[in-house]
Amino acid sequence: MKKKWQVLRGLINQTGHGYDPVSGTFDWPEDVWENINAVNSEAKKYKTAPL
């Protein structure tokens, strides 16, 4: 649970983009997701899966 929270916290702290409450996902372009995944591979599941 702590690991999941750390991943979510890292995503929430990203600036310039946000959370889409309709889809329950983050609305970032592909290049931003590539950078996030390079730093933390656990974050890739939040690209399409709702929180």
C-alpha cells in the first residue's frame, strides 16, 4: 500500500498536467508518460486504469 501511495503521490505532484475526473486517469501526452515510466515503471498502469 505504501508503494502504491508513493507512485500516486509522484504522479499527482507532476506540474502542468492534471487528473481527469471523468475518466479517472491523468491527461498527459505520450512523451510525458515515457519520461514518467523511465523514472518509475510502476506508474505505467495509471495511464489507462482509473484510480
